[in-house]
Amino acid sequence: MTQDEFEHLLVAHGADVSLWPEPARRRARDLMARDPSVAGLLAAHAALDVRVARAVAAGPAAQDLAAGRRIAARLAALPLPPQGTRAPVRWLPSWLLALDLRPAWPSIAALAGMAALGFLAGLNVVDPSPLDATMPALTHPQMTADLSTIVFEPGPPEESAL
């Protein structure tokens, strides 16, 4: 264990080495036996821990509580600042306030939906001419179906449209 690792464990777990994880505890005791400066560092942190524990146990001083009460009373006596509808953002330029900053995903989803609908409409158009001119006309059915026939016809589509 290096002295930096020891200091890191000291800050993370406190000056009581018995509360450290077991492998770190053994290596820390070995390091303290080899290096007396590490033991001094541990003693300094232990003294700091004692002072912090004493300050926390004592609670706030009476003069601190009195100062807090005076500040709260003075703040309660002050009038409220004028409240405007745009007061928090008054310093922003007007062009920035005019921007519509709502989320963009609904617009993007609508655009993607329209693109998909256009793609499907393009796929659905069937060329009425035969695919191969060498085949007799009877073997190729003449199909003239498009999306508008399916969508906008009030009744069921006829067989010739499909």
C-alpha cells in the first residue's frame, strides 16, 4: 500500500482503522509499522474526527440561533419584488423569447409518418403496361390499382382495381 492509497482510505473510511475493510486494514497496519509519517497522518485525522464529533454533539450555539432569527425576521419584513409574467427571463433578447422551444419529436414523427405514407403510395402504383411485350396479352392481367382507389372509393374495391 502506498501513502496515497492510505490517505484515500483515511478520507473514505475515517481515522478508525478497525472500521476499514479487512484487506485494507491489514495493509494499512503494515504500512504504519514501516513508515512513522503515516502514523502521524492517522493521528492528525483522528484529532480532526474528534473535533467534528464534538461540534456536532454540541449543536448550534445560542448566538448562531439568535443570528438566524434576526436574519429571518429582517427577510420577512422586506417587501416582495414586483412580480411579472416574464420577470425571470427579462434579460433574454426578444428574438430568443419568440422562438418556439417545445419538443421537436412530435413534428419529426409527423414528418416521418408522411414520408412513410408517400413511400407506400409510390410502391402501390402498378404500371398498366405488360411486363413483357413478347407474352400474349391474355396471360398478363391489366392492373390499374393505386392507393387513391383503395383509400378514397366509398365502396369496396372492384376486382379490376386490385
